[in-house]
Amino acid sequence: LLMLADRRSTPVDRIVSEFFRERHYLGPRDRRGISDTLFGFIRHRRYLETLLEGFLAAHESYDPIDEAPRRYVPLLVIYSVVFPGLFGGCPPADTGVNPLWTPYFPALDPGPLVGWTRDHAALDFLEEDRVVTLGVRYSFQDWMVAGWIERWPDDAEALLGALNRPGDITLRVNRLKTDRESCLERLAGEGIGARRTDYPDAAVIVLKRFNQNASASFREGLFEIQDAGSQLVSLVCAPRPGQLVIDGCAGAGGKTLHLADLMENRGNIIAIDTDPGRLRELHRRAERAGVGIVEASLRKEFREKEYAGKADIVLVDAPCSGSGTIRRNPSLKWSVSEEDIRRYAARQAGLLDGYAPLVRRGGRLVYSTCSLFREENEEVALRFLDEHEEFRSAAAAPASLLWADAAGEMQSLMLLPHRHHTDGFFIAAFERTA
């Protein structure tokens, strides 16, 4: 699995699914242990690699363990030492290392590697540099760490730590078909433990992973899996029944369906995307949810002139780096570059410019990303305000959640995993005044 994840650009969760489909002999416990170890290894990869490099620098006779692809073995040994509770339910390093190690390196004793790792797990061999130390400890690229230290100097380490922990499994109760209490009862009847959240009021946190497709409640459309931060985007839109809403980057429709729920399935939602496959999935999900007000449209086929100046709400949930979802997609730590951020920002600005003319006077334009980078967030939103005098900044959330821009030019909402227990999200709202 590690070799497949390194060699292929396919999302890791898809690689894991394919791997398990071809190996029916693996039971649920084995699959969970293997999957947890794989994702934990990816989350902490730079830390593990740095410890191995430090060991090899001090132990030249162990150079053979550095040969690919056997190098995964010492890295997994290090992982079992520093994160024994995450190592797939395997025994502690003292008893669990030899079966892993011996078939590959029968002439070498793993003891020195285990001992050196324990002695130097705090990275005492690194030079004093906060960016590098935090980057290694939490396995992030230095440019990411430097940007977050500059942005949140007192919170940066807490943010990195939160991004390294798997996120909650959060459901959105479909209130077109049920209510939260009834949904919780149904889930309990299926053996799925869950609890309420304070906010959003349709959110439920599941206590452990489950197979949603095997759930009768899911098949009946009683809930969707959707992070609380994602649900807040739709709440900021604040749609009302009977309105015309345009979801400009709908994807497979998570926020589209939530908007329909908030509109009580009355009005009209135009869901736009560039990928016909995602729109087909949206159609399937809408049928399951009992949503009948969504019209799906490919971006190239969308009738812009017909809707110019008519939409009550336009949502631009723009394609972005996805950095706010790293706790769910740890491989994003290394697949995103600084150049990617610049490209996304240019695309995001173009999407806002393109969808702005659809908003009616007094209507609302909402811009959101699941990014933690200012270049994709505040800078894009402030540029839009500078270039569009017909819009003004509007409140994006209840006052208790608002974080004003440092320059005081714009109200916006920045959700952070360590503060709000959601994925990282940026949300800004604009009102058309002319």
C-alpha cells in the first residue's frame, strides 16, 4: 500500500478501497488496522524520514536498511516506536518489531534503531529553527508552516497538531425527511453510535466509522456525511423558501442539498459544475434526499444571460488547495505547492468576477474555500471588493464567530480545526447594493 501510494497520483482513499476489494480474506479488524497505519504513516512521513536519516548518520553499518523499497520497513519500525497506539493495533515495538524486520534484514539487530528512536524522538539533533522543527515534528512543508506562524503565531502549533488528527465523522440530518432526534434514534437502532453538536443544529457526530451504504437510514435519505464547517457555508448563504439560488461550483452537491433543505424544497437551485460525473452523482443524491428543486447544468451550457441580475443568492464554493481538509486527506501536505496556491487564487478571482453579474440588487454573493492560505481567502475577497463597487461586505456569521479582517476592510469567517472542531474553512459574504 505504501508503494502504491507513493507511485500513483490517485487519492489514497481510493487506492485503499481498490486494495481491499482485491483481498476479500482481510476482515474488518485487519482492514481498519492497515488503513489506520497507512494514513498515520502518511500524516507523519517527514518526522519518520528525519528520524531515520538521523539514525543512519550515526550508524553507518545500517546503510542496507536505506535501500528501496525495503526502506519502508525501518520507517514502519520507527512509526511503531513513536506512535505505538496508532500502529494498526499491533504489539508495542519491543515485541512487534522482529516479525516485521527479520525477513528483510536477518543479519541486523533492530534494537539500536528502536533505542535511538526512543532517545531522539524529541528531535534534539535538529538545529534551532522554529519553522523547520515544527515542519518536521508535524510533517508539513516549511513554506506552509512559515505562513501559518506568520498568520497565527500563537496558534500555529495547535493548528498543526489538529490537522494531524483525524476529523470527526459528521452527518447532516436531512430535515426534509426527519428531525435530529428521530435520526439519532434510527442510527442507534442500527448500532451506529452518535451524539448531537451545539452548532450547526442539523449536525450529528458519529462515534466511529461505519459503512454508510449498509445503513438503511442513509439509503432512505435521512442524512448525508458533511463536515460542520461545510454546513456553515450553506447557513451563511441563509436562503429562504421560494428564492432563486445559484450554486456555481456544485460538485457532487453536498452544499446544494443543504441549501434545498434550508429552502424547505421550495424555490429553484441551479447547480453548476464542469464535471458531468459529479452532476450525475448530485442527481442520485437529490433523488435519495427527496429534493426536487435542483436543476443541474454543465458550466459550458449554463444560460448566463437568462439569469443576469436575478439570483437572490449565488454561492461560489471555489476549487482550492483543500488545505483545510488535511486531517481527512493527509497526502495534501505534499501534493500542494506554492505555485498551486497562486493558480488557485487566479481561478477563484475569475469565478467571483464571472458569477457576480448574476446577483440581483439586494442579493447575496457568498465566497468560500476549504483553504487555510490567505492568498486563496482574504486576498481574493478583498480584491473582489476593490474591483466591484456594486458590492459591499456583509456579515458572514453570528457575531460570536466573526473574525474581522486585520485591516478592518471586510467581515469574514475563518474556521480552524483546533478552535472550531471543523475542517478549515474561509467564508465571506457580499451584498449587491447597485
